[in-house]
Amino acid sequence: MANSNGSFGLRPINKMGGAANSTATSNYSFYEIANGNTDKIYHGEPVIPLATGFIGAPGAAAGGTVGLLGVFQGCEYVSSTTGKTVWSNYWPGSGADSNHPVKAYVNDDPMQLYVIATDASWTAIATARAAVFANANFSTAITGTDATGVSLGRLAISTIAATAALQMRIMGWLDDPENADFAAAGIGAIVRLNNHFNSNNGAIVAGTPSTTGV
């Protein structure tokens, strides 16, 4: 039986360790999208810190030299048409009054856990179990649907490997009767972000998105 999960990007579900799960959504004065940024950023999409001091979409799902800052949860801006404040679950790439900031909401805790749908068959539970603690990249991480504002990101089954440079670490999967067919796409994998910008490794700095290997 096919799974009911569609594409929704990364959805916060829990945290590593014993801390309470607040979903770690932060909006600080320094979490902003550049007003002239025409790249759409969808709800559930990973974002990176830019050398300009703003946040943006990663230029490549496989990363590059920039660690992920977290996961986009929406934004707030002043409409250039009505002059009123708009709260949106995605950044449409235009429509903001240039005299006001575009404030971004980001799940920015490096210990946050997420669920993400798989893009292909995991074959069987035994195969999925063997993938726990391995790593994987995104499939279609930086695209989404304008009608809903939601990311189309999924976990790319074909990329699962021990390689630490891959963007997500697999921690398990959801116990979900509606999405329990391991022979079909759409299993809800539980992951955390690797090489997080806010982690203590200090190896990855803010910069320009990579342009290779979506």
C-alpha cells in the first residue's frame, strides 16, 4: 500500500537530549531576508547564513562551504502594495516594502530533530534499520509549492552513506500506520542536521551558497 506522506520538507518534531521541545523557532533582529532577494524560500526548507548578514536558500542541497543555519518557518514583512504587515509561511521573493525589513523565523537549534519524507522505496524495515546513524542529502531541497508555501524537500534514499559531509543524519523513522510501507516512497524519516552553523565544530563559516549538485 502506498504511503500517504507527500513532500513537506523538514518538520520539527523533537529534540536530542533531555531538553523540552520548544521547536526552537527564533526570530532575532539579525534573522532577516534581504529585501531584494528574489529567491523564494519555502516553509520547511533549510536556510544558510550569508556573508552579507542575511539568510538565504542554499545554492545546492549538498552544501558547499556553508553550514545550514536551520529550517525556515515563515516570515513577516510590510506589503509594498497595501503598506500593511504580512505574515507568510514562505518568502515569495517579492512584494515587500523596501523601507522595512523582512523578518525571518527559523528553527535554529543544532539539536532539533525533524521528520522528512523519503523520496523512494526503503525496501524493507531491515534496510531502514541499517541506515540509522548513516547520513543523507536532500532531494529537491530548494523547491516548493506557491499555493501552500510548503517545501517539496525529501530525503534522497540513493545518497545514504557514512559520509559525514552529507546534510542529514538519520536517527530513525516515525511509527506511523499511514506511512508504514517500506517498499514505497514517503516513510517519515527522523533526522538532524549535520555540520550545523550553530554547532560547536566551528568548521563552517557564513558565506555564499554553493552552486553545485542540487
